[in-house]
Amino acid sequence: MTLCAGFDGNLMNPLHHRPGDGAITHSGDNRTGEGDGDDEVISIHLATIPGEFHKIVVMVSAFKAGNKAMGDKGFQGANNVLFTIYDGTGASADPAFCVRPSLVGTENCVIVAVLNRINDEAGRPTVRWKLEKRKVRVNVRHGDQMDLIRKAAAAN
């Protein structure tokens, strides 16, 4: 099962009140870009993700208020868009990799990374995951949770 968690009012946390609740946190939506460091942080505590989930797709979307009626223009007009994946298992916060998407085009979502759970020799899920870098731009219909889930499930 692919884990899809959203951080706007229309999407719910699929782990809410279940084992693994709190495994994924979001720092909040920084719409101004002001301040030091990362504007927004999504933390995924992989060891606490329930075994039924075998894939996590990290997607970042850019929906701008007011663009819904006239067709969202995605990341156009944004400055210095950079997605950084950190491996928090060590003592340092060194980036595992960075993705800087092209700002040309009208796609409103970037698939940044895919994590696939590693099974043991008997096929049972472990707490280990394989991280794969992506840089795939897709369009997701504004406010359409099922469209977002379909795009995440199709990510290889």
C-alpha cells in the first residue's frame, strides 16, 4: 500500500489515531519565504511507519490562491525552488540529495523521491527503506485528492 499524506485542509493523515500516527509531520506552509533555513519541512520517521505500507512517495505541489479558476501555473513565479532530502539516521544533517525543478512549464507538482520498504528473506517488511531520487513533474487537479493519490501510486 502506498502512503499518501496531505497537509492541507482537504487531505487527512491516513495514520490519524492509528499505529504510526506522528510518523509524518509538517512544519506548516511558509508562503512568504522569509526567515533562515528551509521554508517548510516534512519529517518522516520511517521506523514507525506500519508494515502494511510498502511505498512512500514524496510529492511537493504549488497551488496558488486565485489560480484555481484560471488554471494553476504551478511553480512559475517562484524563486529559488529547491527540495532537499536529508538522511536523519546519522549525527549530521547532511543532504542525501537535492532536486531543483525547472520552473518552465505549468506542472504544479514535483515527485521528489520514492521510498520503497525493504523486506527480509521471508518477505516480511522491515524498518529499512530504499530511497530513490526523482525529478518528475506532473499536473494534479487542484483539490482532487484521488488525482494526487493516482499520481503517487503510479510513481515508480
